Amino acid sequence: MDFSQQIAQYIITGLSIGAIYAIVAMGFNIIHNATGIVNFAQCEFISLGGMSMYTLVVLLKIPILISFFISMATVSLIGALMERGPIRYARSKEIIILIFLTIGLSGTLRGTAQQIWGTDNVGVPAFSGEDPIHLPVGATILPQHMWVFGITFLVMLVLRHFFRNTMLGKAMRATAVNRQAAALVGVSVDHMVLLSFALSGALGAVAGMIIAPISTTSYDTGIMLGLKGFAAAILGGYGNFAGAILGGVILGVLESLGAGLLSSQYKDATAFLVLLFVLFLKPTGIMGYGESERV
Amino acid sequence: MKGKALVIVAVSLAVCFMVGSPLCFGAEPIKIAGIFALTGRAAHIGTAQRDAVLIAIDEVNEQGGINGRKLEMVMEDTESTPTKAVMALKKILEAEDVAAIIGPTLTGTAMAMRGFIEQEGIPAFMHSGGDVILKAPLKKDDPTSLPKWTFKSPYKAADAMGKICEHMSKHGISKIGFLYSNEGFGKDGLKNVKVQAPKYGVEVVAEEAFEPKDVDMTAQLTRMNAKGVDGIIAWTVGPAMGIIPKNVKQLGIKAPLFECHGAGDPIFWTVAGEAGEGVMMPSTKIVVADQLPDSDPQKKKIQAYVKAYREKFNREPGTMVAYGADAAYIVVDAIKKVGADRAKIRDAIENTQGYLGISGIYNITPEDHNGLSMKDIVMIKATKGGWELMD
Amino acid sequence: MENRNGCKLVDLPESTRRKDRFSFTLLVVIIVLIPVLVESKYYLIVLNIIGLNTIVVVGLNLLIGFAGQISLGHAAFFGLGSYFSGILTANYGFPHWPAMVVAMLATGAIAYLIGYPALKLRGHYLVMATLGFGIIINILMGELEQFTGGHDGLIGIPPLSVGGLTFDNDLKNFYLIWAFVFFCMLVARNLLDSRVGRALRAIHGSEVAANSLGVNTSSYKVKVFVLSAMFASVSGSLYAHYITFISPSTYDFYYSIQVVTMVIVGGMGSLWGSLFGAAILSFISEALHVAKQYHIIAYGVFLSLILIFLPEGVLVGIQHFYQSKKLQRLIAVKTPFLLWFNRF
């Protein structure tokens, strides 16, 4: 394999993992836009998506397509219940309190997952086979990687359509810009918040499900992916959708190139270092608008 | 009259209480502490080892216990962290009168507990993998201050590495890449391979690391492959055991893949799927019990144990189950010989010679608190959802 | 007068200062008495870990509760204290106490280097920056093997000693650690009573307003960040000399999250709340082991419940509960106790 083929491999690998980070980042963004908080339970949505696929496809032998949507719906429901229950009833709306509440809920979900599925990693069958595909640039990928790219692209299109062209999507964007104004024009802010958690649950589940055949899944797979997805969201500009994709891609490719060209031991350190560097230069992320402070 | 009788009865009962409950209320169980990683990042290993130890304990109790006393295991959870491991240790030492300790799981937790175990003076049979547990002196400035109360059941990681290198040199592999998980076990492996490989004429031409929870190692493998390796060793336990064979298959790398001595476990197949076919690794004999030659003295014992494990837990034992089992059996054996006295148990363990364990034949001496050698390790190949013993 | 966090912003009248002295005295009395009443070495180690966490949490509370910033990377400073102390004393035979001071200063310097640019960030960006920093330091602990011993950890750290007295068991370390806790809380209290404390509270209330009143907000933010890092460093050094073995896994982002949780549960902006937060969460974490394998779920549920129902922190929550009872009872006997309790 000559050098240009190596680079091509690094980049393709980076893009595929970057796509996952992008989806997770979008999940973080949706909740941030609706509520202003970071939902650390996003990590559990990812794990639960993967584990749910495992139960449905491997244990109950339900076809992959149906399992996909059932899992998405289930995790979405869990997200909604999380909002409707603990988050809604929290006495304080302080952002830091709610963030740590999501951390507490995340721990509860993770502990429950551990009880149900145990601690082992499990494999999930690939959506369409495992024979490597050889690309013209000299890199190889698995069919599952094509699914990752395809589904990520689809998700992007669907979300874009949702937020631009549907009433509900526009209402959500309105809530993100200014909650009071949105309420004044008749948007039910409570429903928007609920929807944001449900959507974010669905996105987390999708991320977990499409990566599971490649990486195996377990009750805590989502932690590192969630953390890096959050980093991707921040890198791209927290709350900005194009930023989520950009951040995800950059983080994924950087990690891969770092491992391949520099040092695999310091790959994560390099990625975070670059993140810090970007933040110091542009404190609101690459495409962020800046969090305005109410005086 | 009645009052006097009552007083006498009451006083005798009180005396009974004070003198010793075993005499009045039946034999007290002998307690052993089981400290494992039951939650946290090593939970899947810790729970498997706990199960392995439980089989041994149940077996002893079914046969009537030790001198009529039942064996009871008091368990604590290290949560896979050193601080909690030390707290668990102190808690057990306080709350219960335990004769010996079995565990822990992770090398980091073992190292944290070691100092306190030596201070307390209680025999501990560990099943953590790190050679450093027995090799690192207790005092920095005194290289002879080796642990007296600590023993270890897994064979030396160095020997496992040696076994792989020996196999490689027999099969004409001379340039290898070493892909390791960027934490204690993996880095230990890196040190080992640099020492062992030259002994067998093998050269390490590429070293790459990955984080334990990473999902894709194609970048590292690509870089390694570009250096023209004719063999790859992947040194990790956890999901990466399965991800790496998949990546190798994806990239179409032809060089044979070897994994570490912890990979011989049913979970390997769960995570690797079809890509696991043909991967080779060193292992304890427990996973290929039926393929052992009849002349192997361990065969019967291992087969019996595997049967009991299958019946109780409804799954196949992995290679690391052997470590937990041996730790339990050797400790129990010592207690059978000398009773529940800590110092005597320690001495008995230290003089365990020719013991037919599951991981191998143990010859423990004051200098070698592990007692296994390369002879006890076998090379196996992953094939068709199971394992094939290689010679 | 309270800001939106329920954090009291008024200056302290003399009567409350007297009560404060009483509280500190009570703390000393309890510290001295505990080993007499508690013989269990296990309880001592739990209390020691609580003490070490309290030191970190007190410093962190200055940053989060009073200055209104956030840090999800303080495990790094705790770790830097451990590693600097550990490496200097175990590998190079440095005298122990100067090593601790060097560790504190070195950690403070690193905190300044990272804090100066990082604290220009706001909100979630600051969260990510501190989180990223914490992860980078944790990775370095494992990678720089010649110094740190890598992932196998650093062994053979000598216990601290003063004159002929060596702090090599749980009881002696109890006194040592809690003496430090007392001292650190005193330092924090004095800081909060001073101009600096008032400036911090102003920044928390409204950074823009504080700026317009002439408070150099960025300078104060960095200084309190450095100070909180130094607190964590001291605690880390004590930990290293106590357990005599350290490894990178202790200083991961889970620990960073844990200490911030202790700040919140105890009550942001409440000095004594730091002690309560550390104590409650550490105790609960150990006590929940009775739930065996369910203890992770139980801990998550417990934490969530506190955050839902007692978001101002356990201490303030108890206060409010007490006050509402007072309205119903109006028993004179309760009042002095309430006034004293109110001081917290």
C-alpha cells in the first residue's frame, strides 16, 4: 500500500467515525437549542440503541429493518419519559443542576442496562453483509460503512427538511431563538422541549445502531462516543447543525490521521488538543454564534 | 429452688457464649474474602472470575466442607478502581475474620491493595494478569523486598508472549507488528514482546496503540501493513479483540493475526463473528479440554470442572475462568491441610508443589509465587465458533 | 438578597461571624472525638477519603459556587498533586513537605496556563475545554512512563512524616488529613469574607455588572481557578502519601464529575455544604454496596432525587425544611438552634 492509499484509508475511516460523531452531535444540539442544557444521557441513548438492536435482531430474530425502527421508537420514548418525568419535575431550572440531573439519570439508565444485558460486549449482524468493498482510491471499507454514510446523509436531509419546511420544525427553531417570544406567538414550549428529547433519543439510537455491527456494543459503548460527539458539537459551534457535521467530520478525520501519521498513543490527546486550540482561537466553535448573556 | 436452677442455666449459657460459639451453636464457617471487579470497566472479567471461584467453593461444601466446617465466601466489589479496592479490602478485614483473600481482577487494584495486604499479613491469591504484582519490590530502595503474602494464579504474561514468539519462529514469521491497548495490560505486553521476540529471532518492526474503547483500528493496521509485517499481535481484552480481526479482514491483510492469552473466551466469537476464523492465541487448557491427549494428567480434572461450569452457568468457560478456579482450589487445599490460620495457610501455599490445577501444574516456591511455566500454556486457533488445539 | 442560585450575597454581620467560629470549633471537637468513638479502620479510611474529597470540593466550590464558573477537569489537578509529590519523593528522594509545596506551585502554574485562555470561554465551551484538558492530562499520566510509571502506576511513595512521627496508618492519616481540611476551610472562609470574596460573588451575580463596577473579572476568575487547582493539588499529595500507590485510573473524568456533583449536592456557594456534599456522596457510594449489583442504579436514583428535589443543596434544603416547620411551631426552644443552624 503506497502512501496515498494509506492516506485515503485514514480519511475514509475518519469520515465514517466522523459521521457517527456528527449524528450524536446533532442530538446534543437539538436539546441544547430547545432547553439550553447538555443532555449527558445522550451517551445512554447510543448504548441503548445498540443493545436494543441486539435483543431484537439476535435474540428475538426480528428482521433488521423492523428492529431498526422499533429501537428508534423505544429509545425515543425513553428520552421523552426522561423529560416528562425527572426533568420536568426538577424544582430548579438552573442549567448546571439540570446537566447534572442528566448525569444522574444517565447513571441510572446505565446501571439498568447492566442489569438487563450484563457487562459483555455483543455483536450485531451487519445490515447487508461483511465482505470488504475495494474503493478506487485504494482504501477498503465494509458495506456497513456505506450504511453509516447513507443513513447519516438521510438523517441530515430529513432534519433539514423538518426544520425548514414543517410547522413543527419551525416552531422548534423559534423556541431555540427566543422561548418567550415563541410562547407569545402560540408555540407550546413544553411540547417543543418534549419533542427535542424524543428526537435526540432517536438520533442517539440511530448512531448506536449503525456503528454496532462494526464496533460491537455493550451497556456502556455510548460513553466515549457521546463524549466525542459532544466535543464535535462544541468544535463546530454548539447548537449549529452545519457545525455538528463539520465538527464530527473534523474530529473523526483528525483522530484517524493522528493515529496513522503521528502517534497512535497520543491520538485522543491530539484530537482534544486541537479542540482546545480551536476554542481558544474562536471561543464559540467554528460556526457558533456565541452565547449571548442576558444582562 | 427454681430461681437457683434458672440462674445456673443462665450462667452456663453465658459462659458458653463467652467461651466460644462453635462449641455451643455448631461449627462456624471458614470465611474467605472474594474481592472482584463486579462493576466498572472490568466487570465482565470480574464477574466471570467470581463465578469460577463460586464453583470451587460449592464443590468443597457439597463434599462436606473442611473438617465439618462450611466454606463461606464474603464478597466485595472493587468497582474496577484502586481507591475503592483498598476500601473494600479494609472493610472485609474489619468486618469479618477471613482466613485468606481471593482476587482482585485488575492489576491496578491489585497493586494498590498489595501494600496493605503485606502489612496486615493475610495470604492473598490474586488472579490479575500483571507480572508487576510479584516482580515489583515493596520498597523502592530494596529490590529484595518482594511480597510474602501475595500469590498470583495467571501464568506470566512474559511466558504467554514467549509462546507466541516461539510459534512464530517455528512458522517462519520474522517481522511483526504489535498492536496494543493503551492501558496497563497492553503496555505491559509491549514491554514483554520487546524482550521475548528477539529470543526467538522475531523482530518487532511496528508498534501501534489504540484506546480500549475505540471502535476502529484500520488506521493503525494500515500503517503497520505498510511496513511489510508478516505477523500481527493484538494485545488487548475487551471489544477490540473482535474489532481488530474485522478490520484485518476489511483491509485484506494477509499476515496471520495473534491475540493475547485472554482472548480464548466465548465472547471472542460474539465480538469477532466470522472474522475471528483463524486467529491464534496462547491459552490455558480449559478451552480445549476434550482435545487434550489422554496422557495429559490435567485432562480429567479440567473436563470435570468444565462440566460443572457448564451445568451451573449454562455457558462455556473462557480461559480466564481457569485463573479464578485455581486461586480458589489452591487456597482451599491449603486450608484443608493446615486449618484457618493465616500464617500457616501462607506457608502451605508457598510450598505447593506439583499441584494439578486447571491453568497448569503449579510449583510454587518462596521465589516464585506463581508457579507456572511456559509448559502449561497451549497455542489454540479460533475456528468454527470454537477452538482447535495447535501443537 | 440572593442571586438566582439562592446564594447569599450580603456581607456577614458580627453575630454570624461568632457563629462561624462556633462551627469551626465544633468541627475541631468532632474531629478529635471521632477516633475515640470509632475504632473501625474501615470507617477511618472512608472518613479519610471524605476529607480528601472535601479539600478538593471546597476549592472547587470557590470556583463554581462563588465565582460561577465550571470545571469538569479538576481530577487533573488532584492527579498532578499526587504525581508531582509521588515522583519527587519516591523517585528522587525529595523531602516530603517541600515536595508538596512544589507540587502545589507547579499545579498552580499549569492551572494558570490553561485557565488564562480557558476562562475566556463561556458556558458549555468552558465545560468542554476543562473536560478536554482533564482528559489530556490523564492520557499523559499514562504515557510519560519514565516519570509516572505509566499505567502500572507509581509505587513506593513514602508516607509523610514530621520529626519522628510517620503518618503510616489510618488513624494518623485521619488527624493529618482532617487538620488540612480544617485549615483549607479556614482559608476559604477568610477569602470569602474579604474583598476577594465580595468580588467573586459580584462576578457570579452578573459578570457584566461587576466589570462595569471596576472589578477585574478575568483576573479574578483565573486566580480563583488557580487557587482551586492548588487546593486539589494539596489533597492529591496527601492521597499519594496515604495510599502510597497511585495510577492514572484514579484521575479520570468520572472523578471530575464526582467532585462537581459533590459541590452541587452540598450546595453551590455554601462552604459547609462542601463538607456535607463530600460526606453524603462518599458515604452513600459505600453504603449502597448493600444493594450489591444494583448499587449503580441506586446511586443514580439517589443523585437524581437530590437534584430534583433539593437543587440548592442538601444543607440549604434542610434549612428551608426547618424554616417551614418553624412557621408552624414557633417553639422558643428551637429558635436559638435555628439561628445557629442558619449560619451555615
